[in-house]
Amino acid sequence: MTNNRLESFQKAFQNLPLLPLTTPQQLNKFHVEYGTEILEELDHLVEDCSADNKIIFTGHRGSGKSTLLAQFCQNTHNRYFVVFFSISDVIEMSDVNHVNILLAMAVKLMEAAEESHIRIGDKTKDAFYQWFSKHTRTEGSSVDSSIELETSGEAGVNAWFVKLLAKLKAI
């Protein structure tokens, strides 16, 4: 009888992936109210932080980190410029390192700003492109910051992001 329960549990576990609730529709449909103290504490931390502070939000797989952060983003999107994404949608999970994570974050922030028609100064873009070319290599050569980039015009920047994300997936 113990074997049957174990097999039933294993089958149920395999058929029920632990995926976070990330969209407003998923949160509204399936969210169980919990973690309100954590959300309030996170809100206070963000409010009280200086520009240089970092907040690390950790927990084991399936503990609700992404779901809580999605809820936090939904609660604060009218006060902050929020970009919520999964790193696994941007880079190959076999090549996760600090450079790729920082790069993916910068790209997603700049891409979302462009889509929201938030102007990013040329000085900021140039600093990003220089950092990128200094810290990354693809296809055996240093990536030139001028990859078919027209810094004036949204289409040029978005095309550069598309190429960059494709390269990140391919690394």
C-alpha cells in the first residue's frame, strides 16, 4: 500500500509542474492570499532603499518567490517602472552567470523603456554598449557595440535588442 501511495504521489508531482503565477489573470484566478506581511515588508524595503541598495529575495523551488514578486509588481506598477521577466526566457539555463544575468536585466529594462516610449539618453545607451562589448564574447570574438545599431530611432535599438537576445540564447 505504501508503494501505491508513493507511485500516486510521484505521478501527481510529474503531472503538476510547479510554475509561478506571473500574469494578472493567473494571480486573480489561482492566487491564495498569503505572504501579505512579506509583501508589506518588501514594499517598505523598496520605499526606504537608496538608489545603490540591492534586495535579495530567496527561497527553495516552488516556495512562491516568483508568485510573490509578481503580486508585488502588480501592486506597485503605478508607483514604479516595473519589468517582470523570467531569466530562463532570456538566456540558456546552462549558461547562467553574473554577466549574463546583469546583461539580461539591462536589456529587458532598456527594451521595456523603449516600448513604453521612455527615452533613454545616448550617454546611458553608449555606456551599456561599451560595458557589453567589454564583458562579453560571442561566436569567438568580442561583440562590437556598433552591431548594425542606429542609436537614433526606436527601430534600430529594438532590432539590436532582438539580435542581442538571440545571441544570448545561442551562447
